[in-house]
Amino acid sequence: MAQFLQNIQSIQNALAPASCPAASCYASRASRNASRKASRLWGVLACAFFTLFMLGCEEIEEPKPWIRVERPQMLFTDTTLLDSYDKGVLNWRLKTAYLERWADKEIVTVRPVFVDIYDSIGERVAFLRADSGSLDMKFTYVYAYGHVYALTPKGASVRADSLLWNKKDNLVRTASYVRVVSEDGDVLQGVGFESDAQFDNWKILSNVTGIFQDAAKRMKDEDKRQAEAERLNNPPSSSSQAAPTAKPVSSASKNPVPSPKPVPQTNAQNNVQSNTPSGTRPNAGAAPRTLLVKPKSGAAK
């Protein structure tokens, strides 16, 4: 209680600085500063204790182990062009929007696939597209798969599940189902396909079926062309074209002798039996021989 009254007295002395001596004023200010510092210290300690209490209540998570994520060595997610040359002449150009290559592999994966195919003079002659594709870094092969569509120089279209181009023999092959629509509108389909790199010459390997436009008319036209080709390849010989020579007419043919008319035989003569042996001819001067005449069966005696 005495301490409380002393504190009130010190506050009153602080409010009337003019009436208090200098030493008492200095002491009151020092006490006020000390009390402020003490209150600040208690506040800091209270905050620290509260923080430690809250941290102690939280669950401590264990550090997760490092997970190694493999990433491709080469990755392009924008329009990318790949060109293949043969003796300085552009063979084909591949265009894609996504390309990746892994460090431990020589395979490049692309999607989608757009390929322009060129001839020996650098003219674009064919086109191919697919959902995805793969090739090696040396461009020894290109494998396109997923809704493959190709357009040949003559206007025929090829659809297949996959197509494989091999640089060694410069051929395009597939063992899958294939459907070809020719430039004349004919539809051919089967299993297996083989073509040159420019799709100029192609064939379906097995189980071939087709739908042909105007088949009868085209068969007649083909027969006419074959006949014309045979006529041009095998012209008629000169001996067959020569006029026939006139045969000489003999004197006998000029005045022909009329041949004797045959004498009609009677019924009796038909039943005549000759006594002359077979194979012999009777002499002209010999006496006539007797002939026996047999009547017909059923005749009156």
C-alpha cells in the first residue's frame, strides 16, 4: 500500500515539473523508461513463448527423398523442319510441331508428321501425313503410324495404319491393311503394300479386292488398244497381200467332153448274181455267161 501511494506521488510530481527539484524529475523519467523497457521485454518473451507453443503442436513432416526425373536430351515444342538429301538433292522434308530425343537412344520421336517428297530435280511430287512418327539421327529410315495418308504424283491416295521408308532400298512398305483410290476413281484394298519412295509404282501384296468405275467400257477400250498394238507390231506380209496368179486353162477344159449319164438299174439287175470271180474282169471277146436271176422275196412265182 505504501508502494502504491509512493507511485501516485511520483506521478503527481511528474505532472508538476516546475514545482519539483531537478534530481526528482530525472529519477521519475528514469523509472518510466525502465518500466517501458520491462513491458517491452515481457511482450517479446510472451510472443516467443506463444510461437514455440504453436510450433510444438504442429506435425513435423519428414523430408521427402529426391526423385530423379528423366528428361529428353533434345526437345522442341515449336515448328521444326528436318531435311534429307541424297548427293546434294533434296529427297524429302519433314515438318512437325513436337520433336524429342533421349540421351540413351538414337531415335527421334515426332508428332504430327507432314512429309513433302521430291523427285531427282527437286520438284515436289508426293505428300504424306500421319499422327506420329519416328526416325534415327542418320535418316536411314522413317516410320509413320496412325491414320497415315499419302498422295501419289498421279493423283492416287493411299491410306494405311503405318508406312515404313527404308533408305537402303528406297522403298515404302507396310504389312498392315491398306486402301488405295486411284486417279480414275477405282478403289483397291488389301493387306500389305510396297512402293518406291515417290509413289510412282506401287502394288498391294495380298487379299486384293476392288471397285472399278465403268469396268465394261474400259475393258472394251483396252481390247481395242491391244488389237491396235498387235496390228502395228505384226503388219501383214507381202506374200499375203499379192494378187493370186491366173492358172493356165488346158484345151480339154476349154471343150469339156460330157460324161455319160448313168443308166438306171432295174430291180432285176439289183438282184443279179454274177458267176465271175471277184477281182477279175471279163474279156470283151468271150462268150456271154449265163446269169441267174433271183426273184425278190415276196414276189409272185
